[in-house]
Amino acid sequence: MIFQELLENTKKLTQNFVTIAPNRKAQLETLSAYIQKKYNDKKTPKLIVICTHNSRRSHLGQLWLAAAADYYQLPALESFSGGTEATAFNPNAIAAVQRIGFQVAKEVEAKNPIYNVQWKTDQEAYQAFSKRFETAPNPTQEFAAIMVCTEADEGCPFVPGTDFRIALPFEDPKAFDGTPQEAAKYDERCEQIGTEMLYVLSKVVVNL
């Protein structure tokens, strides 16, 4: 069961679907259709959310896809994140997902730490750390590449192994690091990405 605080915040985000622009909804629905087809073909959808440094937006997208799949009680869906280079999961992004209800604990202390992330009870923790998009445990064949920053989208026009690629750029909250607006802007981006990933999976129907 999804943690109560996260569940309540997720329900609130679904009420924001009306704020998504029609052209953006159309883009998001192409991703929904990809996921739907995988389920129709009796395959497990595999999704890698990609930004340049795999530090902020890609982690937010990956975690929200995973939580959204559980919220809509969809069958197995594998979500991953990666970058065109590896840095570290940014502490401000971690704080934002914690504020909205995810549980995060540092597993390995390092320049690129490994964090255990959970969004529901009795869950084996997901290990979050910065990595290039082709690095294990990320899939290398038959996956969707979701490009969430313009730089990664332009710098990586071809993603080897993918069978679907989509550009869904979000503004980088990094611009507000160290400012009075820092927490608010990270929360804003976390909620926006959450809203859109929830919208994507709200359009997927699987008859169990």
C-alpha cells in the first residue's frame, strides 16, 4: 500500500490534470499508447527517464512513474533513470521527494551515493544513484527513452536499443539552488513531473 502522505498528495496531483496544456497532453498520450501496446502484447513496459546529469528531473520522473503504476494498480512496469553523464542524485531533489511522501535513506556514502527509496509498505527498496542511461540495471533493448531536458534531447538524438523515444522537457530547478525560492521551485517541479507521469498512466487500461 502506498504510504499515506504520498497517497494523499498523489490524489491531489490527479486533480491538476486540467492544468496540462492540450498539446502537452497529446504528447503525453503518445507515451501512454506505447505503454498500452506493451501491455496488450503481454510485455513488461520498460521506461528510462533521461536528463544530462541524472541528478534531478530524471530521478523525479522515474520515481513518479513507479509510484503512479502502483497508484493505478497496473501490472509490472519497470522504470529507470539515467543521464548522458553520471554525477549524483541531488540533495535538493531528494528533499523534494521526501516532502511529498517518498521515504529515502542513504545506503552507500560516496561521491555518487546510493539511496534506498520506497513509496509503499513492505517494499524492497529501489536503489537510486546517478548513472549513464546505458549502465546497469537499466535495460539496453526494447525500452522507451523519455528525454526530460532539452540538453540531453539535443545531445543524444539517437538512443541505442530504444523502440520509442519522446522529448518531454521540464525546466531545471537547479537554477534556484542556494536561493530563497529553492525548496518551492523543487517542490513545483516535483509536482509538475508527478502530475504528468500520473496523467500518462491514467490513460492506460489493463484488464487483469
